[in-house]
Amino acid sequence: MSPPIFMLILSSLATGTIIVMTSHHWLFAWLGLEMNTLAIIPTMATLHSPRSTEAATKYFLTQAAASAMILFSSLINAWQVGTWDIVNMTSPPAYILLTMALAMKLGLPPMHFWLPEVLQGVTLFTALVISTWQKLAPLTLISLTVNNLSTPILIILGLLSTIMGGWGGLNQTQTRKIIAYSSIAHLGWMISISSIMINMMILNLLIYLILTTGLFSFLILAQSKTIQDTMMTWTLSPILTSTMMILLLSLGGLPPLTGFMPKWLILQELIFQNLTSVATMLAMATLLSLFFYLRLTYTVSLTLSPNMVQTKFKWRFKSLFMTPYLMAFSVTSILFLPMTPLLLL
């Protein structure tokens, strides 16, 4: 893909998200979502392989169906309430349908089956865009309509996402599928707290974006597509491999690192709201995600120098394009936890 066309696609992608974030009318929000979908499709089909074509088709059909459901729910609300404002979603059938449509767009259970297959069929950079940037527009709509959405439905969706995200990633060997199920699990935490404290959801989203971007930057730099590939990353840079190990532990939510901060604050807020059973189920379900993070950490650190590996080194280009991003996001993922008291003021 030529650089001008690539920049046009990226600008269209950013414009669609900005339109959703700044719109007050459902038609403009739907227009921004469609721009997002149509802009990402050409980047998904750049590989010219049956797998990428299948992924692009699945993504297009899923997102088009979800956008149609959003338009239909806004039409029902406008018919009963008489307004197209996003913040006035007060009709029960409309907001239930809207919740299901946004869950389909985000990849929340039980509408999550498309996300791992789509990420597996695209390049690592496109998977990074789908896992991070493409989550912003649906989560913006959730934050705008959260006062009218059903809190029990959101909590149930959050619990299902955390359980299915951890459970589905246990038997995966492809790093993109592991990150897909990790994304589902992290979205479960965001959705669970969205109707209780929206600021906590935004903080969790910010940390999720930082950690996932850092992890994808490392995978792109090392060209690691399977767990077996991650065992040879020390041949590229032992320092980056050690940073990757800490980044994976941060994604798992271990206490000294940044990934523990949103989970700690969310559990604390759920307990304050007398939702101790929900907090307990979330904490237990995240242990499943922690298992495959620890498995990845083990495979990454197992072959660190001075261990001798009796296998041939994987030949690769030494690209330094993602290195500045990787170091910036990795340092943030490690050292952001001491700033927690400043964020709580």
C-alpha cells in the first residue's frame, strides 16, 4: 500500500472516531462508525490471502450488523421519545438493543467470536489498530448513554467478558489470539464499572491502550506471531526481552506494576457499592487471564542469556521503527503505579 493511500486511510479512521466523539445526533454517530469500518477494511485486506479476506469479510459483516442495530435502536427511541439526541436514550427496548449492538462492536460475549478470528487473519499493525483505536468510538457511545443504560445488563456483560476472555485464552498458541482474548477480558472490567463510575472506566481504558500498544510494539519489532517465536526474542535484544516480560506481568495485573492499578480501584469501588459478589467473581476470573500471561512470561524469559539454545536463530530484519514507542509505553507500564494517589485527588 502506497504511503499517500495509507495516510488517507488513517486520517479517515481518525476522522470517523472524532465524529463519533463530538456528535450529539445519532445519525452523525452512525456516520462516524461507518467511516471507521470502511477505513479499516482496506488495511485488513492488504495481505491478499484467503485468511485476510475472510477476516475482512467477518469484520465488515459484524460491524455493519452492529451499526444497523444502533441505527434501529435510535429510530425506536426517536419514534417513542421524539428526539435524536444521544443522551436522551430513555426507551427500554431502544437502550437494550443499543447495549447489544455496542457489545457486538466491542466483541463482548456472547458476541465475541469474531474478534479472535479477525485478529488472527490480519497483520500485527492492523491487529493493534483493531484492539486499541477501534474500541474508542463504541466506548464513547457507552459513556454518553451510560446514565440510561441498564446497570445489571452491563455488569452481566462485564462478568461474561472477564470469564470468557480468560477461559478462551488458555489453550491458544497464537499471540494475536491471546491478545484478542486479553482484550475481551480487559473490556469486561471497563464495562463492569462503566455504569458506576465512568472516570474509572476511562482510566482503565487509558492504561489498557498503553499496555496493549507496548506489547504490540514488541511483537512487531520481534516479528513474533506464536508463543514459539517469543522464545527466540532474546537474540534480538535481551533488554527488550526483559522489558517484554515485565510488560506481560503488568498486563496480568500483578501488584507492583501499572496493570494492578485499575483492577485495584475497580474492586475497591465495587465493594463500596455493596457489590462484593461481583468483585469476587471478577477477581477470580482474572486469574484465568493471569495464567496465560504467566505462560507467555515463562516462554519469553526461559531462553534468556546465558542459557544455550540448540536451535537455529530466526532470521529477521532489524527494524528500529517501533523501538521508541516500545520504550515509552514500557516505561509507562512499569512506573505509572506510584502516580495513583495523584489520580485519586
